[in-house]
Amino acid sequence: MAVSVALDRSHFRRIVNERREAILEGWVREQLSQGRIETLPAEELRAQGDEFLSLITEPDSGTAVDTDSAEWSATRAFLADLSRTRARQGFSPAETAIFVFALKRPLFDVLRADFADDAVQLGEQIWHATELLDQLGLLTMVEYQRGREEVIHRQQQEMLELSTPVVTLWDGVLALPMIGTLDSARTQIVMETLLQRIVETGAGIAIIDITGVPTVDTMTAQHLLKTVTATRLMGAECIISGIRPQIAQTIVHLGVDLGDVTTKATLADAFRIALARTGRTVSALPTPADAR
């Protein structure tokens, strides 16, 4: 959002540079009085404030200030980094924007002292400084939101990866227990994870257990078929377990054709089939009583 501010850059730069210490001291004090900001070290706030003051007094484009212009790119980058860092630290949007808005009081105090004898100039300087800080404050909100969206997206990806573990049940037999809804995004992760494990282990059989999938609709069934097809293309056989009566009825009602996919009611049944197809059987060890 571009905004032009007819701010006298020479006056603004002179005042900030000459009274920097007073501004920084008041600015840090204002921030530390605001909620969770007090958990941040004063030295850190002071260093960030000093850098920010240098950035906002550096652009010089005559009397017009366009915060979307290339001259303000360093300031935008600084605020973007600060906003996203605080988003990751758990600060709220308001607590993040305080960094900019808390500068108003100490800056206005300095302006009032400097233009005490010129009410018109004082009003102009305060108005233009307000517009500038408001625009930069809004920028922190925008960048904060982007940062939160990145955090949420990363967490979603991590949760999807954690919710699709591929375990080795036996030499050559993998199992993928699934819990929750199966959508397109998760299907992609499921296929990638399963196929990668097939390559790594050389497994010939993969069991997809859907006991933890609450419902199966047409889309879910299609996603399962895609996973089965991809598994077969990698040279492995796929078995689907966890087919409960309700799910079986739903699949029939929807008219979904699972083709020649082997399905079983429980993971134990599917594991037994997998062992048989790999030429293995499980038998109980003889007890001492049997030996007699």
C-alpha cells in the first residue's frame, strides 16, 4: 500500500539524530510497559530501536515519502524480519505492532520541545510523523500475519508427516497406520513416505491400515486407490486393513470398485496374509507341558 507523506526530511532527520538517546530511552520504556514485551531484554529492544531509527532517517526523497518505494526496502525488510521473529516467539499482532507505535510518544515529546514556539510547524511535523509510523505499524501487522501463516503451514506439514509413520512389521513387510481424514494433501505425503520406505527397504508388501480413519467417502476411496496404484508401480503389493462393517457398507453404497485390492478387517489378519505371501508362518512355541 503506497502512501505519500509530505514530511520535511531535513527537520525529521536532524531531530531524530540530535535527540536519539532521549527517544531511545523513552521508546524502550514505552515498550517494556506493554504486556509480554517486558519479557524481552531492554538491550535487545534498544539495539532494534537504534537500527530502526537509522533506517527511517536514511531515505531522502525530497519532501515526499513513499513507504513502498525502493528507498524504503531496507526498512520493510527489517520490519518483516522482526515481525516474523515475534510471530514465531508467540507474540500477538498487537504486541508486535507496539514496536512501531510505542515510538510515537517519545518522538512527539521531542517534536513538541523542538517546535514549542511554532504551533503550525509542530502540528505539521506531528501529523506527518503519525502518518509515517502508522504506515510502518500496519506493515508489521501484514508481515506478522505472513509469519504466522508460515508457522501454521510448517506445523501442518510436520503433523501430517508425524501422522503417517511407515513401520517395518517384518522383513519385507511394511505397515502404514492411518488416523484421521485422508485428503489430497495428506495423500501426497502418504504416497511419498510409503514409496520412499519401499525403496529404502526393498519391501514387497505394504499394509495400509485405515482403522483410525473415521469415515470413507468417494474421495477417500479414490485417494486409497491412488496410493495402492503407486505402490504397485514400485513393485510392491498393497493390502488394506481396518475395513469395518460401516466402511464396507459405505464403499458398496458409493459404488467404489477396489478392484483386486486385498482387504482385511484387522491389521492382524492383513499381517497374517502378508507373512503367508512371503513364505512365512507364525506358530506358537511348545510349552513345557507339551514337551512332556
